[in-house]
Amino acid sequence: MRRRYSVHGNTAARGGLRLLRAVVRWRPWHSARPTLAACAIATVAMGVFGAGGLDRLSLSGAVPSGSPAVRDAAVLGKRYGVSAPDLVLLLSATSDVRSPEVAAAGRAVEEDVRRTPGVGAVSSYWSTHGPGLISRDGRSALVTADLTGDEVLGSKTAQRLVATLGEHRGPVTIRPTGPAWIRAESLEDNRADLLRAELISAPACALILLFVFRSLVAALLPVVSALVATAGTLAFMRLLSSAMAVSVYSSNIATALGLGLAVDYGILVVARFREEAATGATPQEAIGRSVRTAGRAVVVSASIVLSSLSALLLFPFVFLRSAAWAAIAVVVFSAAASVIVVPALLALLGGNVDRLDLFARLRGPSASGPEGSPALRRVTLAVTRRPAVAVLAATCVLAAMSLPAWHVALGPTDVDNLPPHARGRTTAVMIRQGFASAPERELIVGLRKGTPREDVEGYARAVSALPQTAAVRTFTGQYRDGTKTEAPGPSDAPPDSPGGPVLIVTSRSPSGTAESAALVRRLRTLPAHGRVLVAGEAAEAVDARSAIRRALPWCCGLVAAATFVLMALFTRSLLVPFKAVAVAVASLAATLGFLVYVFQDGHLRGVVGDFHVAGHLSDTTTVFLLATAYALSVDYEVFIVARVKEEYLASGDNTSAVVAGMRKTGRLVTAASLVFATAMAGPATSQVTSLKLTGSGLALAVLVDAVVVRGALVPGLMTLAGKANWWLPGAWGRRRQARGGARGDATA
């Protein structure tokens, strides 16, 4: 006799389950046509609205909001009139830039920049003769400009100005860089990456689903769910950009996650519908049971993923917070589409969901049916016969993969993150190599107004004597190794600066290194006449690292606690949630080891594609990646444990429940991981290093999790634990026994 399925057992993520109960009472599949028509209109409207918001995205995000470096930079810009330029133009010639012909062309370019609407202060070598504005060989010089307005207006001004100037002006060649131009270029690259992701990932995912479901109609249902989720997320991001800065790379991440998660959730619902229909249930009955079981697993899984991603909001970074909000929106829309849109489509199609098997002749008759995969059954039987061997082997594989993680190093994301062909990057590299003082190595130091000249000179000498300092420039002159080397020039800060004396300190090392961090700390603690303001990329890197160290323990604790509580409520067990957290951490360590081996140490560049090896991993990107990988690992855990528990409640035998659960869900988890890895092809093939890191890392994480963790480690551990998997202490356990374990608490 068929069990009655209840949505009241194993209460987890109560808000999501209330929504699921509302869907069950509403039964949108009973009015499929109006439901689908409303969803189609909403999807088109959200897609159009969301696509129009890509120009409003921000390039900022790697610097913690409200950090000392950010506050000091704001004060230096407002009170001292000193800030890093928004646009930098590199003017190169075949002869010396001080020659009359080249100098005249340089001054003409400077004047054109000054007359452009939206441009504030402008300076160049020809107007200031600053030694930092001319290259070592004397054949290149810089024109810098501060742009008015916000980041969006600044990038548009930079685009218009660069287009007006052209690439050549008489004897000089003009090359742009700087934050405003880099943002403009990043937006264009972002659009290209989004288009490539849609053209590559969506068809490839549909092809994988076609082999899994053996029907073109069934394969397209999860893809439709993904389109709804992606459109909704892009619309949400546009609304979010009106309230806060949203990282330009969040759209890429949202598109890839939307395709991967929505398809994963859709797979569960469609597969369960086909399984129920194969037992003789009518389409309406099969849909109802699918929503109550697979839909419930989707809601609980989405709740756990949301709890993991919400912890990223603890980090004071625009990138992490905007990416977290984008991922949260993806999860919400994906879960909603899987329990509303997919059931409505199934109701409309009915028995036609199994039509159009395009590869039947090539593949031959499939041995896999509603009872699952015989191949996975054989693998699981082998694991359950020797669970200790399987656990040991899987643990050794994960441990070996995690070894490189022991020397992980985190650092800032700089201009080298951009594609090699980006003009902003190539120009910045030329400045770094050809000029004595590269902008990313300069720190702006502000002293209190009224500081005596002799104190300024003494502070400059002390700073220049530090082993991490290459040179110091201020209105009293230039200093190296504790001695004054040059008299003050026309480009040095005047003694009557609005806010006080300003020093330009050049570090011997790039930002993100231990040497530059030590220099920042010494600048902030050296005795001076009042408080010292320190701004620059090195100061931002120090503050970013400190912010991550402060927030990381809270984030990890919150995620682990939320996972344990939600899994405990869902499974009514204490051992299963503990195992889920431990296994996810082991999988995470393996993923981190891969990231270090490839992106920090520079191996396998021929496999993942060329990228810049900085000697460290991007700090904010790595934090987001690991949080997402953890959420996905627990996501797959819910899919499997839900079915294993259902089988255990039906049979009372733990080993047979593990075998049956793995046989019925293992094929789906494998397909879901393949689909998600394919969805990551867009970011993984990007020429932006941080996106390549995210795509490659998440693709490997889900594949390792599906093969090693779910294929061997999880079934081995559940077999070894036996009935202890479902143990509850004291009154909780007695209450569960009183309610009747096999009463029909089916979960997925």
C-alpha cells in the first residue's frame, strides 16, 4: 500500500516550508496555463529590466568599507586636495619627451583633457616636471586627471575622452589606464563573458540532461527553470544597485549559479515525477507527490545554502556583500521556479514529458529506470561491503589534494586580474616597468595642519630610513635612506596645503606583500605631530586582510551552526548533521588545495587557460568561492540523505537504505554536478583571473564532491554508523519512536 507523504515531518527552514505548504494548497499545476503565462510575462519583464542595469555595476569591492585606508583617503581628498587620479594617460614617443615637438603634443593633449566636461584637476610632466611623471628612458610621460561625479559618470567620461583623443596625437602614442578606464573596459569584457556563458553553458547543460532523462522534453524543463531564476536575479541586482554598490562581476556569478542551481533543483522534481508516474500514478498525483517530497528537499537544501551564503554579509566588502545578495537571489528564484514553474510545465505536458529521445539509437536501451542506476547500485554495494576501505581511500584522496593548502597565501586583486589584452592592464604594466615610481607602490601620507617644517623633514628622513621604503617626496625635498637627496621641485606639495603637509612614500615592494604591510604599519605608528593619515593600495591590502581575519571565525561558526541545526531538524539526527559539516570541510580543504596548486603556484595553466600568477590567491574571491563550495557540498548531502532516510523509514535496515538511496539519487547527483560544472564553463573560460578562479574552483569542487565524497565517503560513513545515523538522545528520541518512524515521514 502506498505511503502517505506529509510535509509536516522533519520541520526545517520553517519559512521555506510554509511557502511550500502554500504552494501545495494552491496547486498551481491545476491551473497550469494561467500560471505559466504569468511566469512567462514576469520572466521577460525581469530579464529586460535586469539587462538594463549592467551599466550601473561597480568595479570597487576589494577594499573593506569604513576601513582606516578608506577613511584616510576620503580625508586626504577632501581636506588635503590629494587623491589617486581616476584616469592616467601614458604618452610615448620615439624621441625624448622634453624635445619641443613632443612637449608641444603633450601640452596639447593635457589641454584637451582639461577642457573635457566632467574632468576636474589635470596634471602632467610638462606642467609640473614631476620626476615621477617621466619614464627612466625619457621617452614616455604621464597625464593624470581627476574626474567629477560618481563611478558610473567617471567611467563614461573616461570612455568619451579616450575616444576623442584617439591613439595617436602627432609624435606621441596615447594609452589609457586608471580606475575609471579599467571599469569601462571591465563592463565590456563582462558583457562578452555573459554572452559566452549563455552560448556555451546552456546548450551543454541541455545536452547532459538529454542523456540523463532520455527525453528532449524532460531535459528542457530544468533549463526553463534556470532562465526564470537568472532573469529574476538580474532584476533583483538592478534594484539592489539603487541601494548599494554592486560588483561588476556579480552578474557573471549570478548567471552561472542561476543556471547550475536551478537545473539541479529542477532535476530532482522532474526525476521524482517520472518515478511516481512509472508506478501508475496519474500526472496530478505524481506532481503532488513530487512537490511534497523532492520539492521539500529542494526547500530545505535552499535554506541551508542561504544560511551559508548569508554569512558572507558579515564581511565589509562590496564584492562579497553584492555577490552574496546575488547568490541569495539565485537560490530563492531557483527554488521557487522548481516548485511552481516546473510542476506547472509537468501538468501541461503530462505523459508527453518522456517524448523525443534523440539519442535512443546511439545509446541503445537503457537499463536505468525508476528504480535507479544498476551501475551505481553495484558501486554502492561494493562500498557497503567494505566501508572502512572506502572511507580510508576517499580520505586519502582528499588529504592528498588538500596538501598544497598548507602554504596558502591571500592577497589583493590588482590590475593583473584583467585580461592580457586589456589596454588598462598593458598600460599599467608599461608604467610599472618603465617608471621609477609605479602608482600601486605609492602611499599618500598626510600630517596634521601646522606641523613645523623641521618636524616634517625629520619625519620624512625617518620614513626614508625604513628598509621597506624606496623614496619619500614632500615639499621639503626628496629623501632616500635617511638622507635628503634632492631639493623640492614644482610638483612637490606646497607647505600651505589645505589640510597639512603631504608626503608621497614609495615602497620597495608591491602591495599585498609582507614588506609593504610592514611599511604601512610603521607609517601608522611612527611618532609624528598628531595623527598620521595613510592611503594607497598597500594600506587597503593591510585593512582587507585584517577585516577578513576578524570576520572569518564568526562566518565559519555561523555557517557550521546553521548547517548543524537545519540538518538536525530535517533528519531528526545528531550524527548525520555532524557528518555533513565534517565531510563538507574535508571537501573544502581539497578544493583549496587545488586552488593553491593551480592559481597560486602556477601549475596546469595549459589546462585551465593562461592567467597571471601573482603568488597569492585573491582574498575576497577565495572567501566567496569557499563559502559557495561549502553550500553546494551540503546541498548534495541533503539530496542523498533525504532519500536514504526515506528508504530507512520504509525498511528499517540502514545498509539496504544506503544502497537504495544511492541507487535512486546517485545518478541525479552525478548529473547535477556535471550540469553545475558545465554552468561554470562561462566563468572558467573568462580571461579575468578572479572569474577563472571562481569557475574552475567551483567546477572541481562539485565534481570531487560527487565522485569522491558522495560516491565513497558518505555511503561508507553511513554504513559504518549503522542505526546510530538516526539516533536522538533522551526525550527527543522517545518522542520520535512514539510518533512512529516508518509512518511516512518521507523526505525526498
